[in-house]
Amino acid sequence: MSEFTFNGVSCQEKGITLLDYKQPASPSVRVTYVDIPGRDGSLAVSQPVYQDVTVSLHCAILGDDRQEIQEALRQAAGWMRGRGELSLWDQPGLSRPGTVVEWSEAQVNRQWAEFTILFQGGPFLLGEEQSLSLGPAVQVKGTVPARGVVTVTLPDDTSRIRITSSHGGSLALIGSLKAEQVISVDMQTGNIQLDGQPANRLMELGGRTFAMPPGTGTITCEALQDSDQYQAVEGTFQYRPQWS
């Protein structure tokens, strides 16, 4: 049966029936058009970024009378508001983060009401969180490069660690780092934490986070030893796959 969930709660639990929905087959690329003097038409300058997606949910609520329907509408509107994740019945395991931007005026009849909910979401669908081990080759899911969180626990004292990918990404952290300390690097935001506390100061000058393209690849973490040699450090890469 057609349904949607908002923040993990089914619309059916709120008495809402999903009649139909509309959304673009793919997000639009952001394009700027520039007029060039002496040249016909415009020059399209595209950027490697995508526009938000608007999902239109055509819904209905049933009831024995208008009073019951109006009360059900108030309850439903109180539930589905603000930010959240939207999942659709025919896209199992995937959700789209975004914001409920509008409830249309309901067309109330004697035993049912029809209305439309507009949800403005991010350009990509998200899958369930994945946790991959650093070191061995792994399979990154999705159709969009993944930016997750690398987490390691240092086995020994060190003054420098480096995190690299088989696709050319690389960054280094420097500082007086101690054994058993836990370091996490968020490849999406660039935030670094040391034992749960902000530690962006550790990023080596010029360092940049990186994404992992879909497919097979590796991420490794190594710590500098007293012998000026690097030793592999175990850890994880946690991410949510993205589909365009």
C-alpha cells in the first residue's frame, strides 16, 4: 500500500492516506547563464553542485463527519512539521532529509479531506549508515561520493598521523597525541574531535578533507613512530550512502 514515513513514523499511524506523489527523477545541476557582448545567446556556466528537490505528497484523511476530519487534520499537521527525513514506500531503505514547507488548504467533504504537503529536501537520497574498516579494500555504496567520519584510537604516542585514500585524498593531523586517545574527522564538515572535544587545531596547514567515490577503494590511517616510520592504525569510516 502507498505510504510515506516522516522521521520513522508512518503516515498511516496518523490517519493519512497517500494518494499520489510527485518528485523530479533527478536533482537539477546549478547553472548560471552569462550574456557575452557580441555573441548570440548566453554562456551556460554549470557548477558541480545540485539544487534541492521538492516532493509533493497528495494525501487524504477519512472520518465519520467533518468535525472528526478537522480534528484529524490538526493532529496530522502537528506531527508533520519542521525538519525531518521523508521516506516513500517504493524506495525502501532510502530517505531524504529536508523541511516541510507547506500544507495546502484542505478540500473537506462529508467523510474525507484531500490536501497536498510540500516537502523541500536535499538533492540526494540517503541510505542506512554503513561502517567500514580502515585498511582493507571496501565497497562504497551509492551513486554520489561519500563523506563520512573517520574514527581511530591511537595505539601509541605520536606527533603526526595521516589519513589517505586510494583515490588520492590525503590529510594529516599534528600535535602531542597520546596512546588510547580517540580521534574523529568528519569529512563532510571538516570538524575534528579529540576524545569528544573540538580539536580543529590539529589539522596540518593546507590539509583538506576528502570524499570516497562509489565503488571499491581503501582508506588508511598511519601514525608516525620514533623511528620516523609510519605504522598502520585501525579504525572505521562511517557514512550514509547517497543516491542522486
